[in-house]
Amino acid sequence: MAVNTRFATGVHALLLLAAEPDVLQTSEDVARKLNTNPVVIRRVFSLLQRAELVESQKGPSGGSRLACSAKEISLADIYRALNHGDMFHSASAHAIPGGKLNHALGQIFRDAQKALEKELAQTNLSQLVKKAGKKDKH
């Protein structure tokens, strides 16, 4: 099974945009800094633009930047923009009568999703920029 890295890539890309909020950054520049393919960054930026977290300008002097202040963008906003559908998927358990296992697992998975989003909502991009800038004192 493949691991979805879209959220982590999106957070890192937005951190780069937040570090220079007035500068338009190309997908090539961001991709080089994140050691990934520009196509990956364009796909992520497209989803973030749809969620109105990023604005982009086309053309030779184009690029992308945050659509609003880093203080206004929570990690939950980024997560919702980049992850469609449920976080967990359970296999059908037809062998168990009544489908109660699927219902019980579904509720547990929905609760876990809500807990994750609640935790992510407590940190905004600006706070993360500040945390990332601090040196480890160990």
C-alpha cells in the first residue's frame, strides 16, 4: 500500500510560501527545495488554490503565494484541502452477521478523523513557521 504524502508535501510547500509571503514562487523552485518533482507541487498547489489557500499567477513572471495570512491557515485547513474522503477504509466483513462490525469500525474511524482534525486545527501555519525556526537546544 502506498503512503499518501500529499499532506506533508503541502505543509512543507506552504511553509516555504509563508517564509516569503510577498514573493511569487514557481513550482520548480518549491520542488527543488523539497527534492520532489514540479508536477507534484503543481498538483498540490492546484488543490490548495481550489481551497483558496494559495493564489497563482501564470506566465513567465508567475508563481504562487499564500492567498491569506499564515495566521489564518490551520493545519486542518491544509489537511481538508489535500485529503478527500475518509482517512481510514475498512474492508467489508460480510462473514459477520448483521454488518455490526463495519458499523462499529466506521464509528471508531469517524471519531479518530474528528480527533485528528481537532488537533490539526490548533496549529496555524504561522505558529509552525516559528516552531520550525527555533533551534533544538538538546
